[in-house]
Amino acid sequence: MLNISNTELQQNVDLKSFKSGKEIFNKKYYKALNRFLIGFGILCLIVLFLPWTQNITGNGLVTTLTPSQRPQSIQSQIPGRIEQWYVREGDYVEKGDTILRISEIKSEYFDDSLLVRTRQQITAKAFSVGAYQGKVGVLQIRINSLKEERLLKLEMAKNKLIQSKLKVQSDSIKFEAAKTNISIAERQYNRDVTLEKEGLKAVKDVEAKRLKLQETQAKLIESENALLTAKNNVINARVEIGRIKAEYAEKISKAESDQFTARSNQFDAEVQVSKLENTNSNYEMRNSLLYIVAPQNGYINKALIGGIGEAFKEGEALVSIMPADIDLAVETFVRPIDLPLIHLGEKVRVQFDGWPAIVFSGWPNVSYGTYGAKVVAIERFISANGKYRILLSPDETDHEWPDEIRAGSGARTIALLEDVPIWFELWRQLNSFPPNYYQPEGSSKSKSDGKKKK
């Protein structure tokens, strides 16, 4: 019966009275599913109001807290050739232990007696400096002697000049006396000649007066000649003083010139000695560089240049070493939009690669396998990957980090922010909004205190 007529069958026939009708109409379909859906809906509604910790996640690497503790390569300051290895990869070395020995490849350092010959040159030049110092001293003595001799010679010449001047005065007086005598002799002669003409004087007396007049004239000429000679002696004495000054000035100048030359040679020799000593120190330092030693305690990671007899350039890395005593840290990266939410001293959870962990980023209290860390440095400039680098150190108040962690292994970080309802976090995620901006307790106060201190 298809029940397609205008008269409804169920109004005339009770289908529930039949056995099949009882089985069909009395059974309640999807009762358990409906209850489950209702319960699940109520549970989801309750969950939406549960607290959720906003966080900033990032991926990073395990590193060290200080740059000196990070893996480093050992270079050679000089070019050379590998002669002998003293370690193997993985060996532990202490600071100062020899890692390998190299040899020179430049021809100017091939001489095995280079240091000995350089010291000999230094000794010879030092003797040369002493010889020049002695020559300077001898020339100084000669200069002093010439100055003393010049003083004596000038004193003698000055005395002779004084004597010549006095002789001029004496001869000039004699010359004036001779002039007076000749005047008197002329008057006497003229008077006798007049008296002889008058017959009062004999010819003999006139001739005697004439002879006396001639003698007086001769004395006058002699006195004048002596006076001129004395004047010439004065001039000669003055010339002698000038000659002595010029002569000894020349001698002293020559001695001083020789002294300056000796001093110049002495200074030049001292400069050469200093250069040779510098060269000798460089040779000694270069010889010490023929042995590559460990800069600090650590483990040999890898020989970057192997073999024997292989040449390398200066500054080329030879071997890498990992320091033994390190303070582990984690470097992670955050987006620029999340950077204002990161502060120094902020708590961060870290999950290390290779360590089992159950992580609920919004519920850190129920997570397992994460370790505590805190922010110790925030990079001031963006990195090449378009994010900012954050450095994390272990949190002393949390569990210690595993000793088996090695630098360079991966890590996932979770920076914990404010607690918000789950519905708010879902709404934020759907709209791609950043987490709530917040300021940790004491941060603003510390900043104001810092400004006051400045």
C-alpha cells in the first residue's frame, strides 16, 4: 500500500499494533550520538573560556654565552708547510699543547743559523756604537783644548797689542822731542852763522853747529821711522788677533764637524742596532710560530688541512677546536612584529632536538620535556633572515639543562606572555593580530631608575 490516496491509512489502521510496527516506531535512533554531540558542544563551550597563555615561538640553535667559548679555527700567522701532526681529531688538548709543526717556505728564512748571525751583527754594530762614542769623547777633548789654546793665544796677542800701543806712545814722544831738538839746532846754527859773518864766531864753531844740526836731523828721521814701525806693530798685533780668531775658529769648527759626523754615525749605528734587535725579535717570534699550539682547553674538531708537506698561506685556517668549558645558551629568532613583546630577563621555555617532550604551548604547566631559560640579549639590528636574534641563558630557578647537549644542535623556544581565554586567542589567530602588548613588572621602574642614575 503506497498511501497515495486522500484517505490516510494511519488514521484507520494502528500500525503500532503489528509486530513490525512495534519494532520500527518504538526504536529511538542516534540517541548516543546526539548525547555525545550535545556533551561535546558543552565541553567546547567550556574550553573556550579556559585560560590560554599567549606565546611567541621560534626556532634556533644551541650556542655559547660568550664569544670566546664558541667553536674557533686556528690559523697560522705565517705561510708554511705542514711537517708533523701531534693530535688526532677528537683529542682533548690543554692550552699551550702543540697541535702540529710547520716549516718555512720563504727562502729568506731557510738559514738554520739565522738567529746566530743576526746576534753577531748586533754585537758588531754595538761595538761600532761604542767606537763612535769614544771618537765623540776624544773630539770633545780636542775642542776644549783648542778653546783653551785660543784663549791663551788671544791673551798673548792682546798683550802684544797693548805693548805696541805703548811703544807708539813712547816713539811719538821721542819724535816730538826730536822735532824740538832740530828746531833748537837750526836756531843755534843760524845764530852761529850770523855771528860768524859778523866775526864774532869762529868757522870751527859754525861747523860744529852744522854737524850737530845734521845729527839732530838724523835722530828726527830715526824717531819718525821708529814711530812708524811701532804703528805697524799695532796694526800687525790687531791682524794677529784676527788671524788667531780665524785660525782657531776653523780648527774648532772642523773638530765640531768631525764630532757631529761621529755622533751622526753613532746614531745611525744605534738605529741599525735597534733594527737588528727588532729583526732578531721577529725571527725569534717567527721561530715560535713554527709550532701551532692550542689557544685554550678544548677538543680537536676537524683538521681543515691534512697531510704532510701540504703548503698553506698565512691566515689560512688549519684546524678547528671546540672549547671544553662552555656556558651553553640558545639563540633564537623572532619576527619584528613580536620584538616589542620581548624584554631582558623574560622567562622562556626551550625544547631541545633529540630530547623527548610533550609540549602544549598555551599550557606550559602541563608540558613535559622543556627547560627554563631567560632572555639575556636582544639584537639591535635585524638579521639576514628578516628576524631579530635573541640570546637565552639557562634559568637558575628551573631544571638544569642536560649535560649531553652540544653546541650547534637545534632548539625550539616558547616565550610566555599574558594569560587570555582560548576564544580570544582563536579570534586573534583568525584575524592575524599580534599578541597583547604588555610590560613586565619592574621593567618601567628599572628604566626610570636607570635614567635617574644617568
